[in-house]
Amino acid sequence: MTLTDAYDAIRTEIQRIRPGCRLIAVSKGQSPEKIRDLYQRGQREFGENYLQELELKAAALADLPDLRWIFIGQLQSNKIQRIVAVASEIQTAASEKHLRYIDRYAREAGKHGFPVFIEVNAGGEASKAGVTADGVPELVAKVAVGDGMTGIRLQGIMAIPPVEITDEDFLLVQKEPPELFRSMRRLADTVGMGKLSLGMSSDYRTAIAAGSDCVRIGRSLFGERQK
């Protein structure tokens, strides 16, 4: 299956399950040429994990005016200014410090209302970044306009669940999405604009069924990355 065929099939399936659900094409490790191919097919949002790679691709594709870069990698405070300068949205804010830096640099860059998601460590895994679900309300309180963070607009939460949860399990065994996914939907409803970014190549159908507003798909779209 070609890249464009895979894209058409995935986009059609997403809209069938939940019309309006955003598809972020995770282009980490992929060439600018492949991104351009999907852009010409209608895709506008691409997810990147690393600043240097993001900057190189943004420069190479600067002629595509409405292309939106979504940063989905782990944040480092000393790189946030450059990320904000290039990206249209950040989905991995995991601390008050991150939020304050994003707010500051968004205002300095004239990007008022910069979209931000709080990253949630859905399964409480030591190997993954993000705030615990219990820690989200306290962090959200820091974004109140009265606290001075007027440069950002909190969208909701982004979550990466344990790899053990897959579409195969949901589609073949379960009658409804697992409680972990449904709990992320309920948590997202309490944060900012109430958006949920949940679902990747192995579990995006389950995530959409649970009410995700945004899925981040790389492998099922581009195939395995070359090592």
C-alpha cells in the first residue's frame, strides 16, 4: 500500500468513526518529500518530537503556507522558545515551568492564545513523561487568566496509555473502550476547551470510540521507520 493509499484509508476510517476527529501525521524520522506528498493529498497537521528535526523540516517546507507543526516530544526548558517560534501547538506541557515558558515566548512572538495540551501519564508508567491524572487539576489552576498566563490557550489533555491496550483487544473482545480510556475522556472534559488527544497506530480506533478528539498516527501511515 502506498503512502497516499494508507492516508486515504486511515482518514476515511477516522471520519467514519468520529467525524471531525483530528489526524496528526507523526512525521518523526520521515522525509520532507513524504510530508509534501501528504500535504498535497490534503493533510495539514504534522507531529514532530525533536526540535532540530522540526526546524530543518520547517525550513525545507516553508513554501507550504497553511502547514501546521504540532510538537509532541518531551519538552526541555532551554528549547521551548525555539519550539514556540516554529510550532503551531504543543501537546506535551507537563509542569508549571513548561506552561510559564510557553506563555512567555508565545506572547513575545505575538502568538497569543497559543494552543497547549497537558501531557498525562495515563498508566502511571515510570518510563513515560507527563503529569499523573491526580495532578492535573492543580496544574490547570496555574493557567487561570488571573495568574497572568494570557499567552496560551489550554486545549485539554494529551495521553499515551500503556502499549498493552490495542485495537485488536478492543475490536475482538471488548464491547466498549477500556476504563482507562474512558477516564481520560472524563478528565479531558474538565481541562481548558475539553479536548482529548489520545490514540496512536495500535489503538486509535479504541481511542476514537472512547471520544478522542485527536489521534497521532505514524507507523500505520508511513510504515516502520528506517533505523
